[in-house]
Amino acid sequence: MKKNKIIYWVATSCVILFIGLGSFADLFKIEPIQESFKHIGFPGYIIPFFGMAKLFGTLAILIPALKRFKEAAYAGLIYYFVGATYAHLAVNDGVDKYGITVFILLTVIVSYIYSNKLTN
């Protein structure tokens, strides 16, 4: 049980750091984010929307009172990072770009799996 809790909190902390704090880069549309979205072919106006979605997703995972939204938050984050990986692959980006999205995707999946192990 203790091992599961440690794995959950390490993975979930990474999710909060990478996605939660990273959502502010989207919300404030910092230059590297704008360039990345432009390179992939996404319109700039979608960036703050993705930022809010990632912020709300991480809050739903972190805040116990939002337990009803936790499954949807994990699903949304998984879809987002599958899509981000696909987008990077579609424009022939290297592993330095899509590797990050795959790593974050795997971190979200580990957090989800161990969240279920702790609640069941």
C-alpha cells in the first residue's frame, strides 16, 4: 500500500508540475508556446483554451472535493497528450518534441492507474 501511495504521489506531482504549472505558459501565451502552436498549424486563439483545460484538469485531479470530475480530467489530459504527440509526429518533429508529450502522457497514465489502486 505504501509503495502504491509513493508511486501515485510522485506521478501526480509530476502531472501537477508539468501540466498545471505549464498551463500558465498557455494562458499567458508566452513566445515559445506561440511558436510551437504556429509550427504545428494550430491557431493562436486556441492556446488559452488549452491552458484553461489543463489547469482545470490538474485541479480536478488534485482537489478531493472535485472527485466527480477526476475521471473526466484524466481522460481529457490523456486525449490532449495523445493529440499533442500525434500533432508533433504529423509535422515530422523529432523525438525532442514528441518525446516530451509521450513522457507526460505516460506520467498521467501512471497517476491514473495508481489513483485507482488507492481508491479500490
